[in-house]
Amino acid sequence: MERFAYRREASVEGAVGAAREAAAAQFVAGATNLTDYMALGVLRPRTLVDINALPERYARIESNDARLRLGALVRMSEAEDHPVVRTRYPLIQQALALAASRQIRSMASLGGNVLQRTRCEYFRGQGFACNKRIAGSGCAALEGLNRAHAVLGTSENCIAAYAGDLAQALIALDATVETVGGPAGARRIPFAELHRRPGATPHIETALAAGELITYIDVPAGPWTSRSRYVKVRDRESYQFALASAAIAMQVENGVVRTVRIALGGVATVPWRAHEAEAVLTGQRLDEARAARAAEVAFEAAQPRRHNAFKIPLGKRTLVRALLETQAMSVAHEA
């Protein structure tokens, strides 16, 4: 790990100002992802701006009939245990509970979690070409061992999979993030626009400007939020990233799907909203055959590589399971 300067700021203005003043500055809260990559020498921030001393409101969970409001400094375990999250937003609770270990969830902040970097081994290992780490250097994963890599949203420059779980829940629920410190000042960004597909610039991963800080995550309430589920499939059940996952939120009336939101994880380069699959189900009665049709549509654009083609049938089965389990949850709720 290389030497770095450390600043602890107690105000948003101070934190943003410190990040602007310093070259290669990085905000830090739980630091569960950042310190790992600093130790590997993959990330080399010259200044860490500790934001844990920001006002308490940024570590608060608030809710009303219209929305759930999560401060960016809320720890994952705090949101996981919150009674409103557990009862009215089970998709969020389940995505959090299935992420990492309880020890890490007790440290990691929500704002930091959604910005976590890829676990691609070619990104983590400095001896390999990686366009995310060094722009224009190439992508060793294309012809290398790519079992864990993405089949959706890829490009000829990058096939690294987005590793997080919470982001799938947030994109499915049409969340919004609030930020400060950007060129235009405070702004609201639809969560669906926060992450960028690799395209020709894999090293630009989000829509955030340098020194821009997430302060809140807002999730609108709706009849689908309490009828929601997260299904995660991995090589082992404890503490591992998804090979495939599905986040579902559904509104069912008289046996007909009125609204459904579908997000896929483990199979895409960014948190992935499956709008085409949603269209297959909306206004229809859901059964296994229709769920399977939606799954086919969800993966029509998939581009497998040598070792990860299995993710397509696995992703389809995961989505079918998630849809049917959410439907059963909806029926039980209506009864």
C-alpha cells in the first residue's frame, strides 16, 4: 500500500472542498472495498477524505407513505435490520442480508456499497491488461478465464461483471440518489443512470464527477414494494458473489400482473433492468410458461464467452424461480 494523506471532515462542504483540493482524492466511510484494493496496489488515492463525522442526518433512515429515505452513511446491517425495510421493502432487506458477511455489513455504508468496484481478477491483478485499471491497455478477460464475467452489457473492451446486490434492488424499485459537489451543484440522479456500461470507456464506471458525493438514496413507495423478493445463486451459500441473481417487485390484482420490475445481477456489467421481460408479463396471468418466456426475452442480447455460457441458462432459471416465488408471496399478501 502506498502512502496517502488523511483528512476527516465534519461537514459536506468540508468533505467536498477537501476532495476538490487534493489530487486523486477518495471519500471513505466503511472502506471495506477501498482498503482491499489499496492493499493490492490497484487503487492509489493520494488523499482519503473520511466522511464518517458528517452530520447524523446522513446516517438516518426515514420513511412515510410516499418513500423510503436512506442516508448514504447508513450501514448495510442497520438498513437490513430496520423494521420498515423488513416489512415494506423486503427486496432491499434480502439483498442486503445476502451480501458479504455480517461483519462487513456492519462496517460498509450504503453509499459506498453501490459504488463498489468489480471483483474481476484481471482488474485485481496488476500483471494483466485491464481497461478499467489502465485505459486503453486491453482486456485480458476476453480470452482468459472468464467464468465469473458478464454476458449482458458487455463490449469488446470489458466484460467485468458488477458484483453488488443492493444495486439490483434499487434499480428495480426506481430509486434515486442525491448528490452534492458536482459541477452543477446538488442534483438527483435516477439510479438507473448512475452506473455506465463499459462501451469504449470501461474506466468511467459511474455518472459521478470527481469530488461528487452521494448523500441520500430515495426509494418511492408503491403497491409492489412489499411484494418483492431477491434470489441469489452462488457457488456456496455463505459470503460469495452472485453467479446469477434476480430482484423482483410485483403488483398483482385478481391474478393479473399489473406492474412488475425485474433486475438481474451477476450476469451484467452494470445493475441490469430487464424492461423487455417486464413487458412480457405486464397485464398477463403469471404461470411457469410465461415466466420462462420472460426469462428467454431477458437474455436475448446475452453474449457469452468461453467459460461463462452457463450463466445464460442459470440466469433464466433464477429469474423464473424469483418470479414464481414473488407471485406466491403476492397471492398470500392479497389473501
